[in-house]
Amino acid sequence: MDQAYLHLLINHIPILGSIFGLCLLLAGFIYKSDHLLHAAMVVAVISALFGIGAYLTGEEAEHKLEGRIGINESAIEEHEESAEISMWISIVAGAISLGTLAAFKASSSYSKPLLIICIIFQSATIVSMVHTGKEGGMIRHTELLQSDSARADTDDD
């Protein structure tokens, strides 16, 4: 299995994992469930790891697409730039989640403020990952490009 194929297999995991992790985090926060909060932290870390994997395998995917007919070259560059930002936000969210998990295990007074920070960073991760996913889709999915240009045309009216 080459890296381009691996990129296609794993690139959705950080997006969906971040959404699932935030849902667990919010549920744990609302219901005051340490089990849900711990699960949310683990999901955030796993999502960050898959985000790193998706980013690292993206270069090979880019090389396989370059020069092909029907490929939006500028979308590749935009996706790559967006992916790097998403990866770093996800890494920070994962690191904060690890710190929060450690604070919970130590029964630290910092665990509640860290939960709020986790919610903020998980939300930022989702926004960034969804944007990166859309940018990736624009590389080959021309229907996304058409809907963006149609929306831009209507906005001008």
C-alpha cells in the first residue's frame, strides 16, 4: 500500500475523530462523567496522531496527482497549507488533552480550567479540519468548485 492510498484511507479520521471527541467532551462536561471526559481526551490524542499521519502521507498523494488532467493545482497548494495549520492545531489540542488527562489522574485543581481550554482547542481543530477537508475535496471534486463560484456570483447580486 503506497502513501497516497494511505492518505485517502486516513484523512477523514482526524476530522471525524475531532467531532466525536468534542461530543464526548461536552457530554462528559454536562453530565459530569469522568469516564466520558477521559475517553474524549484519548480520542483527541488519537485524532492528533492520525492528523500527523494524514499530513505526512499527503506529499506522496500530491506527487501522484501533479500534472494530471482535471486536477486543480492551486487547490493542492491551498489544501497543503491548510493541512499544516490543522495538524498543528490538532497537535496542540492533543497535548492539552494529555495534560488534562494527567491533571485528572492527579486530582489537580487545574483540571476544570483545562477542560475549558480543551473544548476551545477541540472546536478550533474541528473548524480547521473541516476547512482542510473541503480544500482537499476541491482538488478533484469540481462540484465543490462550481458551488463556490455559483455562491460568489449570487453574493455579487
